[in-house]
Amino acid sequence: MEEYINPKYPDVSYLRKKAKKRIPGFAFDYLDGGCNAEINLKRNTTEIRQVQLKPFYLNDRGAVSLKTTLFGKEYDLPFGIAPIGLQDLMWPRAAEILAKAAFDYNIPYILSTVGTSTIERIGEITEGNAWFQLYHPAKDDLRDDLIRRIDEAGYPVLVILADVPSFGYRSKEIKNGLAIPPRITMRNLLQITSCPNWALGTLVAGQPDFKTLKPYIPKGMSLRHLGLFMNKTFSGRLNEDRVKAIRDQWKGKLVLKGVSTEEDTAKAIKMGIDGIIVSNHGGRQLDNGQSAITSLQTISARYKDKITIMMDSGIRTGPDIACTLASGAEFTFLGRSFMYGVAALGKKGGNHTISILRKQLQQVMEQVCCDKVYDLPNHLITQSA
């Protein structure tokens, strides 16, 4: 895919600043915030950037290749787009914009159960190359029907979400009325009027909603009852029986997302899981947990040859991707960076964000004289205790 970079926004930090000005404050807070005091939100990125890489300037090397094979498919880049709920809240049709960008650049896009496009529509856009992240339904018939739809749409990978046994305490969302049902305040209305492009785009595209779940939501349901329905419909706590039931039914690759410990990794291997995404939900669930990169380093050291290990949470830039791969991840996912891009630049935001991440990552690899992604761990400087 041809590179597209808007020179006004050469880094994700510029996209974040532009996004903050272009979308209502309540939408930005939802995207940007963590839980409680946002300690782990900050820790995630800070500790990735404490990783140091070793350059070998006199080594012979070939041209840098960013291609990566994952579950038998070759991707052009070693990163994908993480699942984010309510993407269209940040920018109208953001889910479809990012799915199209992912398809064009041959990277995976993960649709969330609480995303704002349907399984079928994202399947069409990506020609069956998207992944799906499942919030575990409380009832087996809903679980089975979602899996049927995912399979019929051609998705090769199903991701089960493990780290939401309860919803994180997010004070900004509570203040902004972004719980379900949403609370409309004069403050929120004033924020909307100050962002005319967002408001007009949302008016044309329609109010963001859980489009994948529409067939299961009774018609005419009030916002208050919709909130009660969602709380009753999904039960985030996983156990071995629930995972086994999905593993028995799903014939594609099965990934467990939200793994933070060696103990859960061992259980995932025992249950026949194909891969894990080491993650702490972007610092949105457990404020006092360790950073994702710290969890990754421990898990990878013990299990790197036994299961496919990926990571999200705290990764923002090309150098962050390089440090994460060097620390033992075979693949990475980013969420906020892509949403900053779309909120800042609209339809071109996905292409722009992928292009700058690719350019940054390639520069790091050229600088440390590493020509293959899987060789990055050889450039890791191990810190002494």
C-alpha cells in the first residue's frame, strides 16, 4: 500500500492533540482515560520506554523486512488494530475507516462485541480477514449465534476477552454520563456544539450503537432498560468450562486476550488456546496491576515456544512496537493511536497512522541493524537486577 503521511502530524502525539480539539470532551475522555487514578495507564507506556535496544553497526544485513507470519498468514507489518468499544463515538464510521485501512495495509483488525459496526459489514470490508473479540454472553444460545455469524463471515481468529470480570471504575466516564444508559447534560451538549464537524458527521452517520448486538436487543427498549439488558446479557468472568465450550465449537484460531500472569498462560496452553494477547485492557481495569510489558517479559521467558504470544496496552509509536517485539512479543496491537488518527484526520486517519508507525519502526530496525522482525530480541539490552 502506498505511504500516506500528513506532514502536519508526524507523530501520534500530534494526532492526540488534534483529536482533543476536534471531538467533544466526553468522547476524548472515553478514549484517552484509564481507571481510578490512571496509574497503570501511565505505567504501561512509561515502562515500554525503559526498554533499551542494542545496535550492531558493523554487522552485515540485508534490506529490512517488516513482514510477519501469524497463525499461518503473512502480514505486511507486525502490528494490528486492537478492539475498541464505541469507536464511532470518537469519530463517525471510525470502525469502518479502520477496518478498510487494515485491509489495505494487510494487517489484522479486531472488531469488539461492543463495536459500532456489524460482524457482517466488517467481514465484507476486510474480505473475511478481520478478527472478532468476544465479551462472553451469559446465555449459551447468544454465544452460539455470535460464533455462527463470525464463522459465516469468514473470520479466521476469535479472541476471547478475559480481563473484564467487572467493569473498571472510570471516574471521567461517570462524570460525563457515559455509563449505560448515557446521561445527557448541558455540559455535554455544549461540547457537541463546539465540534461542528463531529456533530454533522454523527448526524449523517447516525447515533453510535452496538450494531452487532442489534438483532438481540428488543425493539423499542428505553435507554434505561438497554443498560439493564446489557448488564444481564454479558458475563465477563471466564472459567475453564466456558473456554472449553468455545474451543469445542470454534474451529478457527482461538486467542485469549487480557492475560497478565504465568499461571493464566499455563491454563491457556492446557485448554488448547492458540495464542494469548498479554494485556491489561490499556490500563482501564486494574490500576494497581503491573504494566503489560513487565507481564510480557515474564511470560515470554517461560512460554515463548509453547504458545503464540502477542501484546497490547501502552504501545503508541514505532519505537514502542520495536521494544515490545524485542521483549518477546511475536505481534503487537495498538488501539488509542489509531483512534487519535481517525479523530484527527477522519477518513485518512487510519492510513496516516499505519504509515507513520511503519516508517518509525523501519527506522529503528535500520538503526540497530536488524533486518527481520523476529531478530529484534537479539537487540534487547537486559537490565541487571
